Amino acid sequence: MAHPRPTGIPPSPTGPGPNRPLGRRALLPGVAAAGLALLLPALAVAWGLRPAPAGAQGSAGPTLRIGAIPDQKPEKLNRLYGEVARELERQLKVPVRYVPVVDYTAAVSAFRTGNLDLVWFGGLTGVQARLQRPGAKLLAQRDIDAAFRSVFIANRRSGLRPITSLPGLSALRGRRFTFGSESSTSGRLMPQFFLAKAGVRPSDFAGGAAGFSGSHDATIALVQSGAYEAGAVNQQVWTTSLIEGKADPQKVIALWRTPPYPDYQWLAQPDLDQRFGKGFSNRLQNAILSWRSSDPQQKRILALFGAQRFVKGDPKRYSQIEQVGRQIGMIR
């Protein structure tokens, strides 16, 4: 069930967009070749293909483009990051736009090429992005990200029962098993790491390989339906799904929770001060760290993130994530 890996921001369904080539019909017939040379760079800036040079952004200034790994359903992501964009725009007094991406790989690629300025990454994708974009700044993580966990879940009809210790994961041999996204820290990287410690390889699952659902929501739905007997998901999404009734405890159960590890993070481009003005990166970080439930708008954002607040993160704490990523070939 692996999904293809497009490497860019998805094109707009109609009309020119950030990833749609400019066609001749988009221009007036009488525009000369010399005029094209002047017009195309301006359109490239307007459509987000590249940032405008300093002093050439116009009165509104440059737009802060934010993105996120698509680890949940698009409707929830659109709601969450729409709220984040509005709040950052209010606090920072600059235009802010949420730019969806099609998969985890596309989020890393868009950050590497400079098409996204601020991205909510997972542990693995954050490490990948920092390695590919030297100087990128880890601004913040949620209070729950310093000690995050994954949950192994199972369909009740599978006959699998809760596991009390790591060696018990050996019960998953020969089962139909799915991870989330191939690049997910909590849905693939760390679950595969702990499976390996229990002596279980991906080739040990039914059919000789694990599946990849693409997101945590999809993993829960597929295990609950019986399409897969078991899977691994983000603990926060699992808990929220139970509370919201999307996960039915009569059909799907938690088998085992992993030991803690660092996970999600806000990562910013290294050149934001050059584009938005001296001290902008610090202002952006302070804005995110200031969010509190006493403010109605910020309370909605924190609730959607499943957090009480954001705290500063330490890149050094993700060294284990990098090590595991290299072990399974996700970082080269």
C-alpha cells in the first residue's frame, strides 16, 4: 500500500500556480520577448516559485509560507494550519499563507528548495530537512514532543492481546501489519526500531512486507476495518481518535506503547531575517512560544495540536532519530 512520492507542492487544480508552468496563453499576445524577460521573474515571485529580492516585495512585504507533514486527514490539517496562519499574521504583522503538500517527502523537498519558510516536521523529517538545509533553525516543539510515544494497535478479531514487554512484539510475525507514512517517526521509524529489537523484520509480516497507510488516521481505519490485523500509530492521534469516537474500542485495541523519544518540531529557514527584517526569526519563535489557552484563538490551536503549550527544542536530542534513520536507510 505504499504511496508514490511526488517531490513538490501539489499544483493548483485550475489556473497557474506555484508548480504549474506559465503558458503562452497566460500572457497578452502583444507582449514582446523583452517584456517577457521582465514579467516572468515578477510572476515567479508572486506565485511563490522564489522569494522576492530584498527591497522588491512591494508595500505588503514578503509572505511567510508555512507547511506541515500530512500526518492526518486534509480537512483537519487545513483547519489547524489555517488557524496557525491567522494567528501568526496577527502577531507578526506580515502576510502568512498555509501551503499544503502531498506527502512527507514533498514537505522536506519544499523546505530544501526554499518554497516553504516554516514547516511542522516530525522527528525524522525534521532531521532530514536540517541536514539538507544547513543553518535551518529548530524554533519549538510541543510540550508532549520531548517524550513522545508510538502505540501498536490490533483488530480484536486478530486474536492478538495486549503485550507487556518489548519481546512480546514477536507475536506480530506472520500478521498483516501496516505502518503509517514511510517517513513517519511515530508511525514507522521508531516502531520499526523496536520491532527490530524484538527480532521482527518487515519481511516477517504476512506477504513478506509491511504496508504503508500514508497517515495515522488511515492506519487506525485500516486496522479497525480488518484490512490489516495490526499497525503502529502516533500515541496522540490514537488517544484523540478514542476520545472523538473514530476508534472503536470494541473493534481495535492498543497492544503496546513504546518507550519515549523526541518527535515533532517547528523548523524555520535560515534566511528569514534577511527576507523579513533583523530579528524576525526570534520574533517568530517568541510568537509560537507565547501561545496560551487563556487566549481563545491560541486555545483552539493548542487543542488541535493536542498540547498545552510550545517549548524550545534542542537539535542534539534528535541524534537517536538520526541514528535510527541511518540504520534503516531513511537518511544516507
